[in-house]
Amino acid sequence: MKAIFVLVLLLYCSRLWSQELPKTGALAVPDKEEVFNACDLQAEFPGGHKALVKFLAENIRYPARLTDICVSGKVYVQFVVSAEGKVVAPEIKRGIPSCPECDEEVMRVVKLLPDFIPAKVNGKPVNSYFNSPVKF
């Protein structure tokens, strides 16, 4: 009886040990502060939406390998605009399945983005998510 109890206990404990520890989020947010989805005032690219579109158009380079096969579509990217306006933790949310180079190009250009005007909640700058589609 004792042996069965020990065996059951070991089997139960091994299940607990085999579980992965929860991951601490993929976002490298400064000081692990809260990141807002909705704010009183959303983060804004300097010059507004038109300036962001212009920046992306001027900096995105269509991957040379794909000019012959005419791949087109949208890459959806998300990043955090920190309370200081810095662009951090970029992540491709949905790419073009036949074009991993497009995802890489979007990540390259996101890293070139200048500081944003940060989002505000109750008049204070906060970390916030920013989503943007990029057309190819």
C-alpha cells in the first residue's frame, strides 16, 4: 500500500515538474510597466498619420527576389511606444505567407522609426501598443 502511495505521488509530482514556467511576455517594456491598448490620447507619429505613411513609403524596399513573381499583400506589425516615445518590442502579427523577406523588411524599417509622441492617460504619458499595416 505504501509503495502504491509513493508511486502515485511521484507520478503526480513528475507532471508538475514537467510543466513549463509561464513566460514573462515577449515585450521588452521599460520597467515592465503596464502597456495600454486604449488611451485618452493615442500615440502619434511626429507629423501624424500621413507623415508615417510617407516615412514607410520612403524607407520600405521591395525585396529584389520578389520583383519577378509580383508578391503583394500587407504585413501587420505591432510595437510598443514607451512613455518616453521610443519604439520598442516590434512584432509581426501577420505577415505575407509567401514572403518572409517582407516581414524582415518591415522589422528593419520599424527599427528606423523616430520617437513618437507618447500616448496619455489622465494627462500622463504611458506605454501603449501601436498597430500598423504595411503594404507591399
